[in-house]
Amino acid sequence: MDFTFSETQDAVREAATGIFNGLVDPDRVAAIEQTEDRIDRDLWSALAEAGLLALGLPAAVGGENLGLMEIGLLLEAQGKCVAPIPLWSTLVLGAHPIAKFGTPAQHETYLRSIGEGTAFASAALADVAISSTRRSSVTATPSGDGYVLTGVATAVPNAHVASFVLVPATTADGSTIVAIVDPSADGVRQERATTTNREVHPHLHFSSVAVEGVQILAGEATGAAVLEAMLDAAITGLCIIATGCGEAAIAQTAAYLNTREQFGRTLSTFQGTMLRLADAAIDEEVIRVTAWNAAWLIDQGADAAEAVRVAKWHTSDRGQRVVHATQHLHGGMGADISYPIHRYFLWNKQIELQLGSPSLQIAALGELLAARPVGVGGR
């Protein structure tokens, strides 16, 4: 089996790396974090001009019809420099489901502006991700050809700048719909909230918010399946971001150990530091393999549910070991919250729990395995 990336994917990685390395450094990240919306709009514009924001969009709206693998290469590059842009929320949470399940009219209405770099997007997945029943805290009541939404969606990534948010909602009979909602519409109130990695993830309060039929991405017949696909892609995207964070943290730590001296020797020559960083590198490789495996399965249209839970568990568990080790190996410098290595710790700490803790992933994986027919997968 060939695990190498294609020429197209290599070109995407090269282009993304060049833009991120050219425009992002720790001082710029720190400066953007002091702004009101905490978004590096110049970086976003550069990605749009390079055509990278349109990779996963349909050709009819100026996209390249590529998949989560190619979007993931952007996420990986972002993770390496912890760039403050809503890449995951816009391309994976918002655009990817519409590109995959939306109508041509919805593609034109919502996706063209994303490829052009003039719009952001998101999805309200925090509450349904941790619910075993996938019941949303937002309710949907039929009204004409649409619905009326009421309730609260917590921690919606970058909703303060989003042009639209995908909102799963639960009907009276327990069915699921997915609506496309303008977060500035009548009846929507935003409550600002700041996360561990210093992003803005507002809570959205819906008070009898009307959504028309053209705003329904998935109705009651398909809503549950679409929601599961959204969660699989969203979780996989987080895992890929973590691969970038871990790789960069390990590289920076190796450089530090090769220059920092103690007792007349560089720290990299001590067996204890070498073994600790080697263990981190092994953990990082497991995260990488499982994350890309999940992304590949999703792009192939295969059942990725188990692979996604495996990837998220390794990302959460091993990812914490990676960033704890790299921070610890920096000694006193690692304890400085303004030092660049600390941001990788913050990002991976947030990813550990976002859309489901490690224990939740193990429980979900156990349910999937238990549901296999006898004789399948070794049973």
C-alpha cells in the first residue's frame, strides 16, 4: 500500500507552508491575539489569493473539488505556526458539509464567497458531540417549508465573524435537522466566550429564529446521517491540526536542546533528554498515521467512524504527552506563557477535549465494536 501524498497534495503542502512561514511568526501571533476578533485577515487574504481556500469547493463556484486530505494539509501547516485564522471552522465545519450535501443553489449562495476569502463560517457541534443520543440543545419546530429554532448552542468557533453557521437541531419526535443560520439574524444573540487557545467561540442564543426551506442543509430524513458525517470530518480536522502542533513543538525543542548547555554539554547529549524527546516523536507518528487514515477513509466515502474515534483518542492522549514533554524539556523557559512553545501546549490542550474527551472516544469506539455483527472484525 502506498502511503505517499500525490503530486497535487505535495503542491498544496508546499504552497501552504510557504505562505504560513512567510507571514506568521510568534510576534505576529501575539499581536493578532490582542485584537478584538483575533483573526489574521492579511493571512486569510493571502490564502484566498493563492486559491487554497477553494480547494474543497465545487468547481461550479470556483473550487477544485478536492477533499479533506487536501484541506488537512492547510490545517497541518496552520498547526505548525498556530496561526490565528478560522481555517478549521470555515473550511471543515462550514464549507465541507455544504459542498458535500448541499444543493447547487446553496453552493452558490454560501461557498463562492469563502473561496474568494470574503466570508467565514462555522458549525454548532459542541453539545451534540458529547451527547450519546446526538440530541441538540437547539429545538426545531416546523413552520411552513422551514423551521423555528429555539435554544442555546455553546462554544461555536469564530461565530463572531461567521457569515453563516450550520446548526443541528432536534425536533419534537427526536429527529435531527441541520440548518444554515445567519448569526446576525433576528432572534440570535451572541455571548462572547474565549477558549483555552485564545480564540473567540461565542455561545449562540436562539429565540424563535425562523429558517426557510432554502436554509435547510439536511431535513429530518437525512439529518442524523449528515450530522455524523459533519462530526467525523470535524474531529479528523482537529487531529490533523494537532499533528502540525506536535511536529513543530518537537522540532523547536530539538533545536533548543542542541544549543542549550548545562555542565559544559548541550542538553541533547544527555540520555534522559534524548529518550524523552524520542518518545514524543513516536507519539507524534502515531497521531499522524491515525489522523491521515481517518481523513483518507472519509474522502473515499468509507465508514470512518471507528478510525475517527481511534485518531481522536491518540491525538488527545499522546498529544498531551508530546506537548508536556516539549514544554518540560525547555525547563524554565517552558513555564513562560509568552514563550512560543507554550502556544502548542494551549492548542493541543484544547484539542484534547474539544468535540469529546479521550474517555468519550473510548466509550464511543466500544459501542461501535460491540455493534458489529458476529464474525466481523474478529468477533
